[in-house]
Amino acid sequence: MMIKRALVSVVDDDESIRESLPDLLREFGFRTRAFSSAEEFLASDCVDQTRCLILDIAMPGMTGPDLQRELKLRRRQIPIVFITANREEAVRPRALEQGAVACLFKPFSDTALLEALHLALRVN
Amino acid sequence: MDVQSEHPAEEIKDLRRCVNDLVSVLALPAMWSGGAPSQVVHTLLGSLRGMLRLDFVYGRLSDPSGDAPIEMVQVAESGKRKLLPEEICKTLRLGVSDDPRKWPSRFQVSMGDGDVSIMPLRLGLHAELGVIVAGSERADFPTQTESLLLSVAANQAAIGLQEARLLAEQKRLSTELDQRVAQRTAALAAVNEELEREIAERRRAEEALRAAELSSRLIMDSIPGLVCAMSAAGEIQVFNRQILEFFGKTPEELKSWATSDAVHPDDLPRVVAAFSHSMRTGSPYDIEHRCRRADGVYQWFQVRALPVRDTGGRITRWYVLLTDIDDRKRAEDSLRASERYLNLIVNTIPALAWSARPDGSAEFFNRHYLDYVGLSAEQAKDWGWTAAVHPDDLNGVVAAWQRMIAFDEAGECEGRLRRFDGEYRWFLFRTNPLRDESGKTVKWFGTNTDIDDRKRAEGETRRSEARKTAILDAALDCIITIDHQGCITEFNPAAVRTFGYDRDDVLGKQLADVIVPPALRERHRQGLARYMATGEARALGKRLEMTAVRADGSEFPVELAISRIQLEGPPSFTGYLRDITERKLAEEELRRSEAFLAEGQHLARMGTFSWRVESGEITWSDQLYRIFEFEPGGLVTVERIGSRVHPEDTHILIDMVEQARRAVSDFEYEHRVLMPDQSVKYLHLVAHGGRDQEGRLEYIGAVQDVTESRLSEQALSQARSDLAHVTRVTSLGVLTASIAHEVNQPLSGIVTNASTCLRMLAAEPPNIEGARETAKRTIRDGNRASELITRLRALFAKKESTNESVDLNEATREVIALSLTELQRNRIILRPEFADDLPVVAGDRVQLQQVILNLLKNASDAMSTVDDRPRHLRIRTERETGGQVRLTVQDAGVGLDPQGMDRLFEAFYTTKNDGMGIGLSVSRSIIERHQGRLWGAPNDGPGATFSFSIPPRQRGTTSAG
């Protein structure tokens, strides 16, 4: 059950990701916005509208888990799909413990992403 | 006319005669012109008589002015009868009435002795002028011609009379006129004279007035006041110069003073009222009000208006004088103020003040006095104040006072005054007379001063003398007093005992000779001389120690304090001495033991301190001063300590103070101190609290400078992080992680773009443009990835291993030191067992340490979930029988599956959740490169054990790379 035109926000400091993901998401039928940092996302007007957040874990400044914590503090219940390039990050299990819907390792397939999104949106 | 024709020639003669007579008659007027009427008649009568040969002619002239008529009669001398004029007049008067209408034309009257024919003739139409009577004895009188003649003559006479009358009238009038004129002229002249006199007088008066006015103006302008004059109705007419100058207004403006601002608005109603009242009643007014000066400032004036009356009592003028009383008003105000102030002073000065009349009776008491004695002004006045004087002193005081009055001299006396609460205190009564210009005393002033304390002090002195002696006698210390020459004047019993002299033996002797050892006598004398000469006192007021000598010659140490006695005259000195022999010995002991302690502290780099928390008193040993780099012996306070404490560790100091406040029994801290040269010292502090004799809390503690060990710890720590860094940089795991992270980004991009591309192409209709875009991005990402790998390979190229001698014990200790914190954090209990005689191995120290670190980490990780038993980690080094050096790491963790043992060393195999499985394979390769081997096995009990062994270093050979 896909909810059309939901806003999915992408937060990743890597340019390749920010370039490629939004198009895929649009192909999936979502509206999408990309941010190069968690701070940029927080400063934007998308925080309230975002139905799902695709969030890189390791970022300079505010990391993915930091943003997760911040959103929790702000009582923003946005489902988070973590994406990470680093498989040996010990924060992955912790991130999931903190309530993320999924944690995908880069590179991930489009189906894996879609599955995670479904999970995220269903949770909502 | 009856013409008688008898004698025509006579008739002609008669007629001729008649005509001649007529002519004569007609010519009469010429004779009497300008004459008086009486003259007219007189002439006429004469003419008629002559002409007509009358016997008499009578004439009566009426007086126009009503007076008695004039009678005239002329009698012919030739008459037969003697007619007396008086008779004629009388007869005719009676006979001829005044009313002419009654007159016949002729009639006869008896006169004398016969009858006489008379013919009255009217003078004037109605005989208003008079009458003429012609009389003749002839019987035929008057003939026609005579009648005619008479008539004409009468007419002429009338005319003439009228003329004459007129003339007379005229004359009279003229005379009268002249008279009148003369009179008038005279009168006029008189009046004129009068007038001239008056004018002259007036002029004089005016002159005088002008002069007066001028002088009055001068006066007005020169009197130092503002003057103006008003009419009786109150209109101002004259202003002196000053008033115009003051107001700065024109006279016209000033005239309307009641409606302008010349008078201060607040005063104006009052002024107008007074003014109106005065105008009405004529009584002068005298008011004070403010007037506006030309510059706008209002000043007080006293305004007096006086009326000027004429002889009749009517007011002719008002003179108004305005006197500037502004200064006076201000003076009055300031006087009032200063009076108030004076009053305040008199009642505030802290002395009892009073004043009295010349006879000595008191008039005034200030507040203090009355409050002090508790009397009211009523009660105290005159002689009532004596009630407060002490009965014993009263007579003396009153007598003294009366003497002062009698001799008119200021003076003083003492006496006790009773305070309001009944207590008597000594007072000094001081008086002073106030004299007028003539030198007579008009008032007395006095103050009473409390001298009670002084009086008591005087009593005290006597008592203190007695006490002093008692003190001297009882003192334990030796008290010796010398005069300015150094001679002993006092030598108390204690001195007697200490020095072994009798008092009498030493009094008057030189101190130096008595108690000062011979060797020091000169110096003592010099010191005293110097003091006397220069006032320089080196020895005064300080505690000194010196050597003294007893009577038996033995010398001993004394503690001494000298003070100078301050009295009048030359100085004397008192010395307080104490035999300190025993104390000196004790001091020596103490000094010795202190020296030991200090030495010990120095060696240990440990200082000691005591801290009395309540008073904040802190005592430090010398070593502690040295540690803190403070001047030894200086004052130590918490603040001063705080000034050295490292800014980042001040919270430790605060906590320490807090603990001390809460009186904990012990505390222990480590903190840094920052020296002035910015170097840092690490201090380890231990303190124990206790109570002193007074029950006060005191901490005794020790502070050790542990900088060296800390610094080496830090060096170790630094080395560890260096090592860790090296580890990160060189280990394959790191390499892989780095690759993974960096490369996965573009890889992810490639995968995502490709997926997108497929979807776009599969759309209806296909999104060719979008697909193209994604394809482009894919290529870009692919390039990025390959670039990355190239870079990473360059960065992480394998380096040549170094080859050195490595003491495995030391290497292991280092690794342990570096990992200590983390191991402690993970509650790992480390059990190192190092062999003593461990041979040195050859190899790459860092790599070997990497392996040891890896094993440690694995062991730690294996125990990370263990909670039911202690997390023991044993590290052991030993020498194998073959000479190899073995290192073993044993844990009490989750253990291993023996079957999977080999797999452990496979690259990328891991049982750890976040592990990459690189560590052990790399470790093994390192060890193998060192000609050694690495293996592991599960324990009998919980956990596993991993070991490696490497051959020792061969002398003279290097291990093959």
C-alpha cells in the first residue's frame, strides 16, 4: 500500500547519494527533498511534513543518531531509515534500538529501499 | 390883530420897532448859545424887560432833575411901584400854577399896592421847561405886538432853554461822563495797578513755585527713595528720577500701576485695598509690597503715602515714598533663619549651656541642660537650678558664682550636678560676662562640662600606683627598670631570684654591669647611647634573645622585651626578662627533628600541611612551599592555594573545601597546579581530620608531587593514542573500513541511479531524458569510485617493517598502560605476569604491540557480556623451553567453539556483531613474519586463551623480512 505524494526527506553529506536517491524516490512516487546536513534539515520547513527520513549515519557535525535523538526530544515521530557506508559501525544496532525502522548498507538495492519505506510508512 | 388906525405912522413905528424887536429876539439865541439855562432866562428877561419896558419879568425854570425850580426876577427900576423881587416871586409862585392849562393868557394880580398885568408864557409846549411871567402895570398890557413878541421870545426862550437844557444836560452828561470816565479810568488804573501787582506777585509766586519745584525735584531726585506725587484723587502726577529708573517704565505706564505688573500680583489686591481706603478716608497708608524692577525682579518696598492739605483742610496732594526694604526683608529672613539656626546650635551643642542676668539669676538653659538635670525651664530659672547641685558642693558653687558677679569677672568652679536619674557627676562650671559698649555687664553666659571621668581618673591614679607595686612584686618575669643613663631604678623579686642579687645591691648600678655578659656590655651601652642621641630604637618593642649573666658569673639565655616609659622628663626603660634555658634546649630538639622531616619530605617530594578549618589557618612544611613555588614561610590561605590550582581543576579545590566544611574525616584528591612559568605539576593530596585540644577541627595532610609519574602516564597515553592511530592507519581492518566507507558512497550512487534508470525506461511512456541523466550520473560515480581506490592504495601502501630489539615485557606493559582506562571502563581485572628473564626479540615493535593490543581487545570484547563472574584477564610472558618468547592472553569470556577455531583466523570471519574479522588474520600474519606462530584455544573453564611465540633475537643476525 503505497501512499502517493508523501514527502520523503534525504539527509546525507555525500553528493552521489543526494543526486541519485531523490530521482529513485520520485520514480517510487514520493515527493522528495535532499539535505546535505542534519542541521540543514532541521532549519528547513520540511520537518513537519516529512513522512519518512532517509538518514546517513556518519556525517560531520550532527550525526544521524544525533538527529534521531534530537527529533525524539522534539517529539517528532518521523520514521527513520538509516543508510550507512560503514558496515562495521557499532552504532547500527544502537540506532535500531533507538527506534529506527531500518538500517541499510550502501550500496543498497532499490527493492531494499522500497521495502524499508513501506515499513516506515506503515509504521506511521 | 386889532389894528388901530389912529396913528399910522406910529403904527409903522411900532411895527418897525416890533420887527426890530423880533429881530433882536431872534438874535437872542446867539447870545445865549452855550450858556446855562439860567443864563438864557436871564438874558431873555433882560432883553424883554428892555424891549417891552416891562415892570418886571419873572422866570421860573423847572429843574429837569426835579429839584426846586430856579426863580429869577428882574424888576425895572423905572417902575412906579416899588416891587420887591421877593414879593413878586412869592405872588407869582402862588398865583401861577404849574399846570399851564389853567393859565389864562393874561391876568392881573395884586402886587404891592396895585394890580399888575401879567402874561405868563410857557417855556416849552407844556411849560415843562418853566414859565416866564411878564408883568406890567399898564393896563393894556400886553398889546398884540407885545404878545407876539413875548410868544416869540418865549418860543425862542423855550428853544434856547431846551437847547440850553440840552446843552446843560450834555454838559452835565459830558461832565458826568468825564467824571465817570475819570472815575472809571481811575478805577481802571487802580484795578490795573492792582492787577499788575497781582501779576507781579503771581509771577513771583510762580517763580518761587518753579524754584521750589525745581528744588523739590532736585530733592526728590536726590533722596534715596522712590517718590511720586499724586493728585487728591490718586492720580500720579510727578515721578522722581529714581522711581522711573527703578520701574523702567514711562510715567504713563506707571500711572496705570494698579493694572500693570508694577506691583507683585500676590500683593496687588492688598495694595489696591489700602490705596482705595486712603483715597476715600484721606488717611495715610503704609504698606509693604513687592515692586517689579526694570529687569523683572520683584523687590520689597515700604510704601508710605501722606496727604498734603490746604488751609481749608482739603487734601491737595499725596506724596508717596517707596523705600527699598528688600535687603531688610532678606536680612530679616536670614536673621530669622539664623536665629532658628542659632537656636538649633544652642540646643544641639553637646554641652550644658545657660545664661543669667547681671544679678546672677538664671535666665536661659539650653535643651541639654534641662534634659540632663531633668528640670523644666520654669523650675530651673532664677535660682531653681541649684536644686540639681550636690548638697555638699552647693555652698561652694553658689559662693564662687556670687564672687564672679560681685567682681564682675569670668571664672570657673567645680561641683557635682545631679543627673535626671539621680546620679551625681562632677562638672566644671565656666562663666563669661557679656558687656555692652560702656563696659557694663548685661548678661552672663556659661557652660557646664562633664569632668567626672577626669575626676575619677585622678582618684584612679593614686590607686594604680598601689597596684603597680603589687604587680611588680608578684610577676613571674623579671622586671627591671633603668633610667636614661642606664642605671637600675627597679628590680623586682623575680629578677632577684633569677640573677641572684639583692635589690638594694643593684639599685643605682649600671644595668650593663649587672646582667649583661662582659663581652656584650659595650654594645649595650652603645645601643642605649645611640637611642638617647638619635631616638633610634632597635631594641624597643621586640622580643629579643640574648645572653645574660648571673651573680655567680654563669651565663644563660634570656628572652627579653624592652619598652620605654612615657612620662614627662627624660625617658626610662623597662625590661621584661625570662630565663629560657630549658626552652632553648627544647627548641634545639625540635629543630633537629624538623630538619629530618623536611629532608624526608624533600626526598619524597612530599609536603605536609595542617589546616584549621574554622579559622582558615593553614600551616605548610617547607617542601610544600617548594612544591607550590611560594616563598617559604609566607602566609598560606585557601585563596592563595587557589591561585596556583590549575583553572580546570578549581572545582576539585572547591569540592575539598566543601568536604572540609562538612567535616569529613578523610579526603584524597589529585589535581594540577599551574606555575607562573606556565608549567604544570600534578599533586596527589591526602588528609586526615581530627580535633585539637579545644575541639577544633584540624586536617593534617600530605601533598605529593606526582608530576613525573603523571607525565609519563600522559606520555604513555599519548603513545597509546599514537599507537592506536598507527593501528588504525596500518591495520587491514581500518583499510577495509575506510575503503568501505568511501567507496560505498559512489557505489550506492551507481546502484541507485541504475535502478532509477530501469524504472524510468519501464515507464509509460519511457522517460528517456531522465534515464539519460541517471546513466550520466552512474558513469560519474563509477569514476569517483576508481579514483578513491587509487588514492586509498597510495595512502595505505604497505611499508617496510622495521627490525629492532623488542623487550616484550616492556612492550606489553606499554600496551597495558595505554589500554588501562578502557579496560577499567569495561571492568576488566588485569592480571599481568611477566617473566623476569625474558629474552629480547627482534622485530617491529609497533606491529607486535598491535598484535598484543588485538589480543587484549578480543579478550575484553569476549567478556563484555559477562556479569556473573569477575572479568579476569591474564597476560603472561614466559620463556619457552626452546628459547622462544611466548605471550599469552587469557580471558574469562564467552569462550570459543573449538570447531570454529580455524575459521577464526580467516580473513573477514568474525563472531562479533560489529567485527570485521580482520584482527586475528592480520595478527597472525604479523607473527608469522616474525618467524613465530599465533594460536588460540578455549579454556577449561569459561573463556579462551590466545598466545603467540616468537624466537628471541639472534646475536649478529637480522630476521628475514
